[in-house]
Amino acid sequence: MVESSSSLSSVSATGLDVRPFRALTYRQQDPEHLARVSSPAYDLVTPAGRDRLAGADPHNVVRLILPVPDSHPGATGDPAGRSAELAATTLRRWQDEGVLVRDQEPALWLYELRPGGGGSATAGWLGAVTLPPPGSSAVLPHEDTYPAAVEGRRALLAATGTDLEPIVLAHDPDREVAGVTEVVRQGPPTMTVDDADGVGHRLWRVTERPMLDRLTAAFARTGAVIADGHHRFAAARANGRTRDTRASGGSVLALVTPMGPGGLRVDPIHRVVPDLDLDAAVRAAATGFRVSELSTDDGRGIPDAVDRWVTDPGERDFLVSDGARLIRLSHPSDAVLAAVPSEAPPAWRGLDVVLAHHGLLDLLWHRRDDPDSVLIAHSAEEALRLATERAGVALLLRAPSPRDVAAVARAGARMPRKSTLFVPKPRTGLVLRPLAD
């Protein structure tokens, strides 16, 4: 979907309003315990992964972000409502038992993510970001959302009255923010934990008023693009429209990171079309693309062939696979290119994921973009596995650059849902934010 940029062009860019908040955290904060009770973001947790996390500790946060309503016999109503009710009951019990405790003072939290095996760290600030009014360019989305997913997150937010995990914003670089970040990093962190992927998470709780004021003023000079959490951002907006305005329903917990150096990188998100035979998919694709089969019999197999393709970007092309064979689709025809709406902003028209959705999935494969017709995979390995399990084909994409994402957002356009995977990801459960002061 493409949204007109005309409303944005008449509005001056306004800055981020980032405020300190009284966090809710686990009372026990040693690294081993935090590793047991924290979780990846809800949309990265598979059903099997959810079971592993829940089994790791009776107080793992996955029981809040992905509750299982069948284990709550007293709950009634629709599944989303039952899940939300269970999460709210669990959250209250953990607070009553002292598993989770509320800070007495408002704070901003510096959050550093350092990849295992070396590499540069990403640092940002956790704060309560005011939801900007309609028409403001302070916080710009770049992806479509799916209504059912928004409603599920809204119901959870409304029932628990708590931001259980942060969205992620990429903000315009600012020297003052960078300077404060470096000063705070010199001190001992409040929390540390390493996740299963080897990413080190370090957090510093900052309560000093002069430093908080400096950060608030600096962020007010910047705008941001939503890097992760479009559904939670939309859920916060929807929840804010129904809450008592005297409570803090008009803001959302966010990790605010810089765009560019010191910020996040973008990995691709792939598509899987279930119940589609590879030969049939290739025949249909051949009416609009040049088709060539890639050799995978050199002892390295499909994953290595995919890695070589990803790191050697050339023209606009895609890979498709059923898990056994690997096909390259290149040189899109004029008819395929014409399937991309010509009235859309140039930044949006140039995206590979847009061409894939309009020129291949829709035009040639006749597949709607909904969660049943097109599945999402966060890695090539997951896409290949799903293609095999669902008797379908994996559509492998290259990632857009952070600059491409920002250009699309500032043009007032939207990528297809789940087009970008900004990494590394903050760990869910380290810092929660109750809505009520």
C-alpha cells in the first residue's frame, strides 16, 4: 500500500519527545537469571521456542508476551481476549510476589548491544516516546500492518496496562545524544546479559536530572523512522484513543537508536508461498523473468549459494527454492515492472520487495498478501525449511539499506508488511513500562 505524501509535505518536521519513566524490572538481576527470564521479541518466537523459553524459568517473560489461554480455565471470550486476560493475571501475580519491582524514580536507560565474535556495538536509549499527532513527521512508519496483529497487541496492552517490550526507532544523528551516550558508557552498567546468539546486552539506568534534560532537549531536535514494532506502535495509538488521557496512554516504550554509524543494520526478511510446486512457480515466473538454475552440487549446497548471491548484489533479481533446487529470476519484463504503481514515490518503486510483491507474487503467482497465503521467514534457513514443510517455494530477497528505508518513510509510503529486519534486537523482559504513573 502507498500512502500519499501530500499531508506530510505541509507539516514541519517535529522532534521526538522522549521522557524518563518508572520502569518495572525483575528484582533478581544477575546475568544468569536475566538470561533465563528474558526472551526475543514476540514475533521472532516460534511455537517450539516459546515452549523452551517457558520451560527455562516459571517467570520467563514469554508467559506475558505470548500467553497460552488454554491454561487459564477461568478466561472467557475470544482467543486474543483470553490471552490478554491471562497475561494481565500473571503480571499482577508476579508483582504481588515481588518477582517484578517498580522503580521509585523516573529514568532513561542507555542500552548497548554488542554482537558476539566482534563487530561494532549498537547503542540507544530506552524511553517513553510521546505518540505524535496525525500529520506529524516526528515518527514515521515504513511498513504496512495487519489488522489482526494490531488488535492482538492492543488487547494485550489494554489488559496489562504495560509496555511489555519496546519498539525500535532510528533517529537522525545528534552530537549531544552521542556525547551523553559515551559519557554514560564509561560507568558500570546496571544490567548485563548475553543471549543465545552471543549478543551482549548492557543497560545503564540514568536518573540525574541534568543529563535527562540534555537528552530530552537533544532528541527534540531529531525525527525518527520506526525500525521495528509497527504493529505495537499502531496498537499503542489504538489503545491511547480509548484510555483515560490522565494516564500515560499517549506514549510508547521505545529504544531510540541513531541512523547510521552506531545504529542498527538491516537484514532481509524472506517469503514462503505454501502449496506451490516449484516447477509450476518457475513456469509462471518465466513469463515475466529470465530463469536460470543455480548449481548447488559443489559440496556447499543451497545455503552457501544463497550467501554468495546476497553478498554479490547486482541487478534486481530473486531466488526461489523448494529446499532442493535453487532458481534465479532476473531481468524483469516491462509488464512486470509496470505492475508496480507508477504514481508511487520513486524510493518505494525501486525496492526489491515491492517488485517481488507486485510483479511476482500478485501478477504472476496470483497470491494475496495475507498471513495464510504468504508466510514470513526471518532467515534463508527458516525459509527453506518452511518451503519443504509446507510443500511450497521460498522467495529469497536482499535487504534494503537503512537509507532506503528512511527515504520510503519520508516519502509517506509503506513497504509491504515485514519487509525489514533491523538487527541486533533488544532483549524482551529486561525493562518494562507500566502506563500508569
